Amino acid sequence: MPVRQTLQDNCAVFEDYDDLASQLVYFRDNMEELYTKRIKTFEFARNNLVWENYEKNILQAYQLC
């Protein structure tokens, strides 16, 4: 499953360097929105991205290496 699909709206995606730079400028100028996104992402991670949810996949990945 792609990371983008797993994280849903909790990640910022960009197409190229200019797009990344544009997003960084945007968030620099909109700190409240950045803070809200940070809190939302933290809550998503705490509720969804825990070892117990992915233990089988992580161990399988180690075995394949």
C-alpha cells in the first residue's frame, strides 16, 4: 500500500522542487494552519501507526531482507 494512501490527508505531497518550495513558503506564512496540520497528523499517527497494526508486515519485511 502506498504511503500516500496510508497517511491520507496527513501528508504533504509535491511534484517537484518548485512545488515543495511553494508549500514551504505557504506554511511559513500560515503557521496556524501548519500547527493544526501537525496536531491532526500526530493524532492520526498515535491512533493508526502503531507497532501492533503493522507488526506482521514489519517482521515479514525483515525476513525478506
